Amino acid sequence: MAGHSKWANIQHRKGRQDAKRGKIFTRLIKEITVAAKMGGGDVNMNPRLRLAVDKAKAESMPKDNIENAIKRGTGQLDGVDYVECRYEGYGIGGAAVMVDCLTDNKTRTVADVRHAFSKYGGNMGTDGCVSFQFKHCGYLVFAPGVDEDALMEAALEAGAEDVVSNDDGSIEVITGPYEFSDVKDALEAKGFKSEMGEVTMRAENETELTGDEAARMQKLLDALEDLDDVQDVYTSVVIGE
């Protein structure tokens, strides 16, 4: 069983993501382009590209945008040459923070990330300082009230790695990163629709913050997420009630 405030945190994070939808297309196009560049333009042969395309479709991205991003990645169309970089550090209370970026200028990106950490009370660390605290996985969250036994049976049958029941009644289904889409589709076929689902870096241990510390941590996370070169921000923080 996990923490009492899990569902509130999930809803809070989902709401903040929805509020930033204007940047979603830009970030997805970058991800599709890089995935196609690294592994080719066939979604059936490139698991990373399939995940990116599935996410773009879930956000109702036009088909032409998706196809053009793939073509830029495979060199059929001219485009910006993005490189991947990851920065790690500590937030309020020593909470782990990991920032994944796609950029055409690493000097600019590292300066922006370091500035955000220092301005909002965090500290940028060295490579590997917190990444060991996270697991690359697929993650589906189901609202309180779902039939736990039926969901668990269906999830494990579909190939999920784990099913976690929280004190508040919400349930989390954990998958391998490249099994995420198959498990999600299998569960939806059986009538189980998740409230939130993504491939993410999931913290193995959580740090709960409340009050002023929680507010300060949220400002740091928002500042990082607002940077143009940032694709994803992962943290061990749970905002307490």
C-alpha cells in the first residue's frame, strides 16, 4: 500500500500538465524526430517511435505533423539536429530531480537548467547523482472504485510487471517501458480505462513535502518544465495534503 495523498497528487499533476498543453505538440514533434533519427521511421520496428506516435495521437496531433516529424528524423525533410541530454540535481529537502532535454545548443540548455535550480532553491548535481533512484517504466493510474481483483488479473495477464494499491483506493499498474502500449490497449479492451498513463522515470522512493516547502518545490518544478529545451521533469517529491 502507498501514501494517503497519492490520488490527490496524481490529479494535481494531471491538471498542471493540461494547463501546459500549448507546449505538448512542440515537445512531441521533437521526440518523434529524434526517435526516428535513432531507430528508423517504421513504428513497428522502433519501440521508442511507436510510443511517441501513440502519445501524439492521444493528444490529437494531425497526421501530417506526425509524418513530417518522422521524415525530418530520417532525413527526408530538412530539420533541426537535436541532441539528448539529461541533468540531475536536488530540490527542496534534498528531493531528487531529473531533467530530460532535447536541444540544438547544449551550452544554452545547461545554463538555463542550472539557473532554474539555483534561483528556486535547488542544486544541480553531477551525472548519475540521482538517476539510480528512478526506474524507467510504463505507468497507468486508475481511479478509486475500480474492481481491484479484476484489474489485477487483467493487468498481469496483459504482461504488466506490478500492480500497486494505494490507501486512497487508486491503483497503479506498472509495465516495462516498451510494453506500455500493449498493456494499455489490452486493459482498455476489457473495460479498464486509466485516468493517466505514460512512460516515465518513476521514483523508487518518495519524499513528501508540505506547506512552504511544497510550494517552493512546485516553483522549481514549474521553472524547469517551462524551459523550451526541457522534455520531461521527474522527481521523487509527493506534495502532501
